[in-house]
Amino acid sequence: MITTEMLNRRFEAFAAACQLAGICPPAGHRWGLDKGSKLYGRAYRVFWVNLSTGGHHSPGSMFDFLGMTKAEAYEALGQRLTVLWAVANNQAPSCEPVEPAEYLDGIETARNVTK
């Protein structure tokens, strides 16, 4: 069973990996995770939050929809992380390859890719 904490940790690793791969929110925005509800027909989605207005903006079709359940969202973020880590490892050939963040401490791993 996927817990909210597990999903949040994977999302933080996803946001950090996006930053390393050069996929950054526009100025004045940050990454956000919309919590879904299968009962109410709301999907889990990744978006950019405007820090001044609180408005949500889709970062594009590759990242937007994650699924209708926590498990689907967790799996979708894992698939995206696999791609992002491959990009990050390819962009930093002088570094040791890193494991996907969910197997290690996600944020620290993301920070260490550029060292």
C-alpha cells in the first residue's frame, strides 16, 4: 500500500530531478502535486503554482496526469523519474551514475548529481 508520505517523497525526488534536467518552473512558480480522489473523479496531477496568485499551470502533457489513485500516481512518478535520472546521468558524464531517488535519500541524491 502506498502511503501519502511515500508519494510525497517520490514527488520531491521528481521535482529535484526535473530541476537537474533543466525542466524548471517559470520565474515566480514552484512545483506542486494535486491530490486526487477516485471517488470525486479528480486525478493526481503535477502542476506549477504561481507563488503570487496561487494559480495552477500545467507544465505540459508529459508531466500533467499521474492517475486516479495514489498507487497509479506513485508508479507514474517512478516512470518519469527513470527517464529524468537517465537524462541527468547523461548530462553529467564526469559524475558517477546515480540510482533513482526513491531507493536513496531523494533530495540529497538529486543534489549530489552535480557534484
